[in-house]
Amino acid sequence: MLLRSFSVGEGERKFFMNPESFERKTYVPRDIEGEPLKQEFAEVRQIEARLDNVSEFVSIISEGSISKGYSVESSDIDLVLLYDSVGLKYNSEEYWNQRKEIFEIAQNAKEEIWEQRKAELQRPRNITFRLVDVNQDILENQFKHRRYDQLAYFFKLSTGKKIESYRTYWFKKINNLPQEKRTQLVEKLTDTLSSSDIDSDTLTGRVPGTEKEKLLVARKNLWKNRIENFLTKL
């Protein structure tokens, strides 16, 4: 039961054949037993609906234990808000005003959710945000210098109307690489995603030691399969 959302069996292979369906399935926050947390997913989509009105907003990425299937009742909903600074000069007043606008919209949505949930629960889950700028200059520069931490976000579990256009650009670029370089890049992306994916200290307190190693291996294989399938769907 514990590893249900991480194993790659027949059901998961079926979803790999249709990456969009697979993503919709795996994006839903899950608890320690792998059960979908429908209320939490609805809250993420509620925040997304507000941000979709901001032209620079790209996507929400779900991080932390709640997106990986080993959350407990008190786990936070950890979110990354991807946005595109669209050529604004870094550290300029306009740049920081843009970040502030996105953060305030998300924060207001969070406070509304908190008030709604307080009527039902003594302690609703906390929602945390961090903002990441994914403008093309940053991504091209990182790609050139073989750093893939920003690019890796496009392979993460996500929701948002604009992310597909960014993915399309990068998937085509990656697929145009010579096969050897493409293979190396997939390995690098897999390592990048795997290393940031599992909080080992948190996992140790929630998953038995023998299961933990299986989980780590299964998760790495899941990332590699997801990357390859995303890259071949176009």
C-alpha cells in the first residue's frame, strides 16, 4: 500500500502512453497511503485560477511531501509559483513590483482558503509559496552552462495554462541535440529532480527503512520515465 503511488506497474504504463493524463493523475496531492487529497488539490486550483489573470504567470508547481505521496495530516502544501519577468531588468523597481503583485494575489487566495477551512478544521494545512523566474534569458544561460535546476521545473508535476508553450520550446530544443548529448541531459535532469525530490530526514520518520530505499529507487525511475515520455510526446 505504502508505495502504491510510486510503483510503475501496468496502470502507470498506460498513463505514460498519454503523458497529459498521467500528469493529471500524479499531480493530485496524496497522503502517506497514496490516497488523493481532493480538497487540497481544489485549493491549489483555486490559487491558479486567480493567477491565470496575470500575464506573466506560467505555472504552479507542487513540491514537498504532499505531492510525493508521503504527507501526513499536518504537512504543508508547498508550492512554487513560476512566472516570466519578460525582459525586465533584474533588481529593478518594475521587477520587484511584478513579483510583489504575483505574491500578493497568491497570498490573498491563501487567506481566503484559510478562512473557509477554519470553519471545518481546527488547524487547516498551511500553504507556502516561493517564486521562481523562468524567463528565456535565464533558461538559455543555464542551458548553455549545463545547469538545469530551472529547466527541471518544466518536468515537475504542475498546473497552469501557459506551461505547455514553455515545455514545447524546450522539448524541441532538447530533441534537436545529438543523441549522446540528449542522453546526458536526460540523466542530468533525472539526477536534478531526484536529488531535490525526496526530503530524506522527513522520509525517515514516516517510512520504514527497508521501504525507504525502494521508494527512492522507484521515484528516480519515475522521473526518468516521465522525462523520456514528455520528450517523445511531441
